[in-house]
Amino acid sequence: MGWLDANLLTMLNGLALAALLFLIAVGLSLVFGTMDVLNLAHGVVSLTGAYIGVALLDPATGTIGFIVAMLAAAAIGLVLGAVLAAVTSGVSDHLRQALLTLGIAMIAGDVLGEVFGSDVRSVPPPAFLGGSVEILGRSYPAYRLAVIVLSLIIGVALFLVLERTKAGALVRATVADRTMVEAIGVRSRLVLGGVFAVGAALATLGGLLAGPVLGAQPGLDNTVLLLALVVVVIGGLGSIRGAVLGAVLVGQVQTLGVSLLPDLASFLLFGAMAVVLLLKPAGLLPARYGTGARA
Amino acid sequence: MPGSFRRHRRHPRHLSVVATVAALALGATACGGSLSDSGSAGGDASGDSGAVKVGLVVPASGVYEPLGVDMTNGFQLYLNQHDNKLGGHEVDLVKADEGETPDTGVPAVQKVISQDKVSAVVGIVNSATALGVKEIVTQNKVPLIVANAGADDLADGSDYIWRSSFTNGSIGESLGKPVADAVKGGTVYVMAADYAAGHEYVAGFKKAFTAAGGKIAGEAYTPFGKTADWQPYLSKVQNSGAKAVYVFYAGAEAVNFVKQYKSFGLAGKLPLYAPGFLTEGGVLKAQGKAAKGVRTSLHYSNLLDTTENKTFVGAYTKAYDAPPTVYAVQAYDAAAVLDKALADADGTSGDAIAKALGGIGEIDSPRGTWKFDADHNPDEPYFLREVKEVDGGLGNVIIGNLE
Amino acid sequence: MTRRTGRLRPAGVLLLVVILAAVPFLLASYPVSLGGRILAFALVVVSTDLLTGVTGMPTLAQVGYFGVGAYSAGLVGIHWTDNLIVQLAVGTLAAGLLALVTGVVAVRTAGIVFLMVTLAIGELIHQVADRLDFLGASNGLVGIPAGTLYPGGEPLILAGYTYWWALLVFLLGLTVAYVVAKSPLGLSMRAVRESPTRLRAVGQSTYVVRLVAFIIAGAIAGAAGTAWTAQTRFVSPGDLAFSVSALALLSVVLGGAGTLWGPAIGAAVVFLTRDWLAANYFTGHADLLLGIVFVLAVFLLPRGIAGYQLSRRSDPPHSGAAA
């Protein structure tokens, strides 16, 4: 068996992980790029999505039920994002934002733990995706393939909205120069709040979709937050293309990387991040117009 | 501090500091105890009638919280069944949160010993925490009944360290021969979370397995608490030509591993063996049907078919609306151990309890009868268990006894 | 430029030191040991502030250097000598050296990128501690003997004595931080924060200033680590986890970035909330309480605890990460 054959499935699996990471991380990146808010509550927002899956889904749930859960997760995400946008709006200093949003995350994490218990919970995939398919003679869970497809669709849709619509243009302009947008009299607050809401909705959706892969448990929010931070910083803050690349990279590091260098597995993620940042401090694909990663 | 600060005319800032010190003062229950050796903590050596203070230090937060809940329930159940008395003494139970790691667990033990003056400490999930408090309990002459942490070297016959749970290595060892027999000359792939316990479970297994003529196909240690995706490792297992797999995982990692073992198509083809924590309690519930057929070794299963266990399971389920886990039994037994020791002890001081612990003999437990060995670890049998459907749910059915 | 760190008057400072020194006479053994740990953690937070507040380099690596100091002291104690002064020296030096080696590359970045690079440094140190067998790996380093002050001296076992040692190290470290912040170097550090271009214009290298600040802060954190080991006589990887790094940085913000003494009090508030308030009255809900403290602080204390009495002053709040 050649090297490629031996590792192809692992690379595919890295893509599935990347798909989930992208959905969760892109909101963090956009919110930072447009609103200059470092939202450390992003992990707990995502975990909320996973718990929505715990509450609404069981192994018998059909496709309709899963879509309902996805809509519910997105709706709750929109609300959470709007609330976070309102709460953080008066806090411009990054460190105080960190204090505020991490404080909110700690409170929310404790509340989630009280409501859903401390046991690890599992989120079942929709029934028709519960099985495995044969790839290269090996079983591969169908659900993970579906996640890649769904994430691609959402990613493309997001890209089109940003590139082809008026609201998207405004968001891009804000990433490039926030004060200028405000100075020319655009009532950008609504658009900015919208970005925060959409970013959070993507995080809850990503959390729900990650449920069947990662489960739901107190403490998972911190793991997810760290991964998302690594993704967006590697890719370039405020940049969608950067989030895609960052997610793909982290996905491969976590799968192909640990497969090739098992002894260094626990050092790979942060080692890779450190190397990227030292070579390209603004990230691999910084926001095109912008100063999202200005240091 | 340098006098160069003098030129500033602003009023001094010591108010906040005074407030801090005042806050510290609130924490004091007694004064001036930090400069003299107050001798053994807790209890008194005279009389048999006084109350006894016991510290229960288990996780009430962090990833091990579910274990802490079960242990608290188990300990509390024993107290409830015995009129809140141990060895005839009314029990004043002081609970403290062990948290996840020693940076919270060690101070928690310190607190119950030096602030609450308990006569004995029960609990401790994390082995690192248990090792970290060894010195403290010995110095303060307060016996510690470890009701979970399994580090091999923890109990060494010291007067103040006793363990009602297990040692990592011996659970691993118990599976060595049966697995070697089952694969009949085939090889086995071993995998574990990459931390001390994981290595001990693997070392114990390998020792007994190779002694029984078994051969290892390959080994992998996955980053502890950071691994969510086992596909890269499972792929290697499939390429290795192994006839069976032995792993150690617990908690969320156990859930994700078992589910992925199924969805990547290994379940049903390569038998999976593990220490019983892989499929114990809430973990099994989250794994669901993916866990069917997994074989594990442990010193307990709530399906154990004895009168003592059925009575215990009935009482526990009635009280907490969930079947007991091994963690609950370990804490239940810790209470039984203290009960016997306090009945024999000359008073309720930590030292008296420690002296009495050596002579308590056999403990009648839901898991069967066991006693402390020379190192103060439980000398106990292990059961070979298989996950099967039981009354519509899943359970660890006992399919054999192990040495 | 130095007024932010120069508000303490000698009388106030003296009173403060006397009160802190009297703690072992006033309190029981557990609160005193908690106080000792607070002092060690507070010194890490002071070192974090030296970078974050004073120099404008928000960092998550200080707990890593704290760990280097703590493990070094433990190793010296086990394999060489129980002399606390030797342990302090070795731990401080080792942490300073590692800060030099890592800082050479890390300080080339700034702002959030620097924050993430320091996060990586902290996590990598954590992972190393978690895996090296001679450091006890995940079980931690045990068997560290009680320290002595001079050869043949009584070992410091009781909480009161180890507290005094921790207080001494804390005061030493805090003094160094103050002296550095008030020195010409400190002036340059503030310039790095407020106007790096101007600093370059007068011919000073921001790189060198940042690197030196990074090394000094690392060494102070290492000293704090040795004070930690002297009390706990046990170090585990959990002591250097990301959660601790995050608390150190948040303590700086809570206390008031750039004031050095404010963050020290922030550290005390965080520790007392977690290990006293939560431990005694809200078992298992430390995160909830800390979260509430943090959120309230953002809205009630816009300049941190140190800013409480300064709120009538006109100088604007600042912080490093508002790059």
C-alpha cells in the first residue's frame, strides 16, 4: 500500500474536522474583524449548540428533526450573538473585552453544567447518516462526509453574501476601516450587530454539527475556544479565506500530523501555530482590505 | 521600599490592602495556629461518644465531577444506612471540591485538615492530587482513604495512606492472560491516553500478556484530554494485522473512542478489551449501542449476582434514581472501612484511626469480600464484563472471574 | 511617565508590609497557607503586568516561566540542596534563561499575535512538564524536602514560616518590578506601549527593550515559582495549565493594568474567590463566582481595582492589547 493510499482516509478525515472548525471559528474571526471584539465567549456559544442537540435529538430522530434542531440552534445563536454584541458594545479595550467575555463564558458554562449535568452526553447523527460508507476498502462514517458538504455550502453562501451584497460590502468596508465607515454616516451599528449574531449562529450550528463527533461536556467550550483561536490567528483575523485555510491546516495537523509524528502529538498544534505566527505574524491570508490582524 | 516614592503627594493606597487582609481574616476559624505544631488534627483521644469529623474531598467541578457525584452518593448512602454514625460516633461530614487537578485538589485537602480539623479524609479521584497530598496527611497524622485514584506507587504501607479502590497496574494485569488466550497466538494492539495512569494500565497488561505468550502488534499513546479523533490511530490498528485491541480511556475520551471504534468499522471485527472505566456509568449511557460487545475488567459491576449487591443496588437506586457505579462502591466501602476502624479505635483522633485501620480485617462489600494487603491496597478479585443489552438498556454483564 | 507606579507613600507601604508580615500571628494555619500561595501567584501576576500593562505586551506565558522556577526549585531540593536561597537563585535564573531563548523570537510579534505566541509558549512548557519522567510527568514532582534558610538550619515546614519566605520573595520581586518600571528602561517600556515610533525615532530599538522586559518578567515569574514550591513541596503540570495562565492575565485587568500593585490585589481577589469563597460556601461553583466577579468588574471598575480611587483623575485608561 502506497503512502497516499495509507493516509488518504486520514486526510479526508482531517477535512471533516476542518469543516467543523471552520463553521465554529469563522464567526470569531468576522466579529473580531468588523467589531474589533475578541469574543472569548465563543466557545461556550458553540457548546450551547451541542447541548441543543442533546436536548432535541435522539437516535430515532429523522432528517426533519435534525433540520429543526439546526434551525433552533441557529435561532438561539442569533439571539446569543445579539446579546453579546449589546453587552460588549461599550467595551473597546481588548483586555477588558477578554475579562468580560471570559467572565460571561464562565457563568454560562456553569449554568449549562447545572442544566445538563456534568456527565458527557452524546448527540446522535440523523438516522439516515448514522451508518458508514466504504472508502478504499475501509468504513467511514457517512455523517462526517455530510458535514464536509454542508460546511462547503455554508462557506460558499457566506462568501457570496460578503462579496455580492450591499450588506456584505459594508461589512468588508468595516473590516478595512471601521472609523471611516462610521465617519461617512453609515448606520453601521445594525450591520455590526448582525455580524455578531450571524457569527454566533454559525458557532451554535457548528457546535450542534460537531455534537455527533465530539459529544457535549462541560469544559469542551475551552477546548473549542482554543482551537478556534488557533484557526483564526493562523489564517488571519477578520478573513474568511484565512479561516478556511486555518481550519484546513489545523484539521490536517490534528489528523495527518499525529499520524506521521505520534510522539510529538501533544506539541503539534501549538508548535505549528507558533511557527506560522513567527513567519507570518498577520496570519497566512490576512483580511484583504484590512487591518484585522494589525498588531 | 525605596524612599523615592516620597515626592508623590497622593494619599496612601493601603486601604485596599487592609480590605484584603480583612478578607483573609474572615477565613480564620482559629488564631495564630500557623507557627506552632498543633499535633495531630481533629478528634480527641478520650471517650468513645464524641462526634467524628470526616473530610470528603471529591470533584464537584471539572471533568471528574460525575465521579465525585457518585462517590458522594455512595459515602452518603452508607451514612444514611447507619444513622449517620461510623463506629458509634456521630459523623460531621465536611465536603470540599477536589476540582480537576492538584492545584485545586491539594488546597482542598489542606483546608479540611488544617481548617476543619477532620480526623480522616476520604476521596481523591486524581492520582496526581493523591500523590501531592501524601506528605500533608502523613505530616498531620490524618489517615487518607483513597476512594479512586489508582497510581501504582501511591499506597506503600504508610500508616496514613489506605486505598478502597484499585491500582492501575493490577486491573491491566488481570486482562493479560485472558486476552492472550483469546487471540490464540495472534497479536494485540495497545493504546492509551498519554499520561501516567494510561502508561500504568498498559504496562500491567503487557507484563501479564507477554508472560502468557502474547505478542504486541503496536502501541499508541494519544494526547490526554486533547484527543477527539481516533481515526489516524484506528487506521494504524487496522494496518497492523492485530487480532484484538486493548485500550485505556475514561470519561469523554472513552465515549468518543468507543463510538469511533464502531463507526470506523472496527467493532465486531477486532475484539476490544479495556479496564472497566471504558464502559462504566454515565459513559456507557452516552456510548449507547456502539459499546455492545466491549469486554472489560473491573472489581465491580452493578449486575453482580449476589444478595449483598442486589440489596445495595436496590437501596442506591431508590435513593439516587440511578444504578450505582464502581465509584459509588469505592466510596461506600471507604465508609465501611472507617466504620470498622472507628469502632476499634481508641478515640477519634486521626492517629487512633490510623492505628486501628491495620486491624480491621475483611470488608463485606457489594463487590464481594476484600481486605487490605501489605501496601494497604485492596486485595480483591476482578470480573470480566461484557457490554450487553439488559432490560432494554445496556449493562456490564459479568462473564467470568479474573485473578 | 512614571506616576502610575509611584503613588505609594512610604508610610502606607510600611503599614502594608507590617500587616502582611503579621498575618501568621493572626490567622490559623489554613488561611496562612492560602495567603502564602496568593503571594506566589500575585508575584506571577505582577510579572504579567510588567509586560501587559507597563510595556503593552499582553502575555499568557508567565505561568510557564513560573513553572520553570517551581520545577527547578523542586529538582534542586531533591537532587542538590534544600537551601531556599539557592533554589530561588536557580529557579530565577532558569526561568530568565528560558525567557531569553523564547523571547528572542516571541517579542518580534505584538498585540494579539504576541498573545497567541505566548499562549503557545505556555502550552508547550505545560506539555513538556506533562511528559518528562524526571519531572514526574502527569503525576507531578513529589518528594521535595522542606527548605532551609542556611546550611544546617531548621527546615521550614509550618505554614507561618513558609508564608514569611513567600512574603520575602514577593516583596523582593515586587521591588524589582517597581525599580525596573521607574528606571530609564521602564520609561522606554512605557514608550513601547504608547508610541513605539517615537522610541525608534530617538534611536532606541523597541526590540531590545521588549526582549529585556520579557526576560526580567520571566525571571520574576520564576522567582514566584520557587516561592510556590517552598510552600507546597509539590509541583504538578496542572499548576501551569492554560486556565491558570488565563487567570493570571485576567487578574492584571481586574486589578488595573500598569499599576503593578493593583494586579497583585487582583490576584488576591481571584484566589480568595476561588479557594476561600467558593471552597467554603459555593462548592463546585468557583467558575460561576469568578465569572460574576469579572463581569461586575468590567462595568463597575472600568480601570480595575487600582482605578477605584483614581477615578477622578484624568489620565485615560490604557492597556497593551488595545493595539
